[in-house]
Amino acid sequence: DRTRFLFSTDDSRFVFNSDGVLTVRHPDVAVLYFPKSSNGLRRTKRDWVIPPINIPENSNGPFPFKMVTLLAHADVEDPMEIIINVIDMNDNKPIFEQTSYVAEVAESSPKGTTVIQVKATDADEPGNDNSYIKYTILSQEPKLPSDSMFAIYSFNGAIMVEGVGLDRKKYPEYTLEIQAADTKGEGLTGKTKVTLKVTDSNDNPPVFTASTYQGSVDENAVGVQVVKMSVTDKDEPNTPAWNAKFKIIRGDPDKLFSIETGTNKQEGILQTAKVRKQGRF
């Protein structure tokens, strides 16, 4: 006669059949595939040692689904613990923290200058390939003066200047399409756009509108305007690079004169500062 054994479990999501087959009967625990344990049951003294059972998450069934068959060739023993590991599947794509980004980059920025950092997250299990994200630049508009004006660190999303020739007057703005892909860059993807506004750099010196200026002032007069000197600047108007500052660099060892910038930021006003001891400037 064959000896019959009773298998049971308190977990309502699983069921043991009389022949020792363990199945899933609840759709919340989805199964795609389950291999038989290669090592089978191992005997250690009086205990059955059952290797952990792995099942992937998020299967569509059908249910119930055969997982593994347990065979016994001894008297009925005490209840035993069966460990079922639910394996993470790559079912979540990377999502950027912002749908779009805006940043500024100075036209004089050297290669390697970091402009902005984008970041995406992945809801899959941390620490495995399903949540390992890599970043790439999919496109750049305009593609001038080259189509690789910017680069991105694949592991952290930092965008940096790569090419030369940034010029606010010619190309005041760039649009980059950025992709984040999990499974080390080979899996599911998410996208965002980055707008980079090129800002003016102080790459144009002010130019005086005249090569020489002349003025006169009464003797012993203090705080009196002597002459105004105008300049022009090709940098963007009303920016720090365009605003002029004036100073006397030589010809006035006794500091009898002072100069200040006018309200329009493009003229210098020279005036008397003090009187000579002899009563003359």
C-alpha cells in the first residue's frame, strides 16, 4: 500500500493538492513561470529543507498556476515553512521630477561647465537593473554651430557645455530632449525637455565716442562738472556687461578731480574734487 501524506498552508493565496502540488489561486500573486527546484528536498536530521521558491510579479495568469511539486517518502512530520520570493519585474518606467527644465548658460562658458542637472526616479526595486537609470541627449535645437554643443553625464543627469561657439546674438536659446532609460539604459524610458537660454558675457569693451575731450572750470570751484564723456558697448544693453564704470588712472596725482557714471550707464562725468593749496587746480 502507498502511504499518503497531508500538505497544508495557512496562506489563502496558495493551495496544496493531495498529490503535493503547490498552486497559486489568488490573482494578487501573479505568476509567469516557475521552475522546479533543481536540488529537490534535502534531508537534515528530521527536517525537510525546501529551497526558496521564486515567482515573478505581475503575471496575467491563468490561475491557478502550478508552482512546484513536493514529494515525501517518510511518515507525516511537523508543519514546515516554505519561503516564496516575489521577483521584481521591470514594470515601471523612469519619471523625471519635472516635465520641463529651464536654465541659463553664459556664452563665454568653457567646455565642461555644468549648466543644470535633471533627475528621474524609477519605482522598481532599488539596487537592481530595473531601477538603474542612464541619461542621454536625444536631440538639440538648433544644431548650430554644431549638433553637440552640450553633453550629459549618463549616470547623474548633469548637463554641461561640450562645444565652442555659444553666441547669444546668433543662437539665444537651445532646446534639448533628454531621455532616462532603466535597465542600465536598455529598458523602459522617460523623456523631458530642457530649455537653455544663452546669456550675454562681457566680451565687448566700451568705446569712447571721441578720442579726446576738453572742458573748463572756474578756479577754486569744488564739485563742479568739467566734462561728460560718452561710450558705446556692443554687449546686451542694461546688463552688467553693458553698464560702464569710469575711473581716473593717471594724470591727477593730487586727486583734484573725480569721475562718476551717469544715470544712463554709458557716460562718465568728470568734476572737481578739491582745491590746490595755492588756490588753483
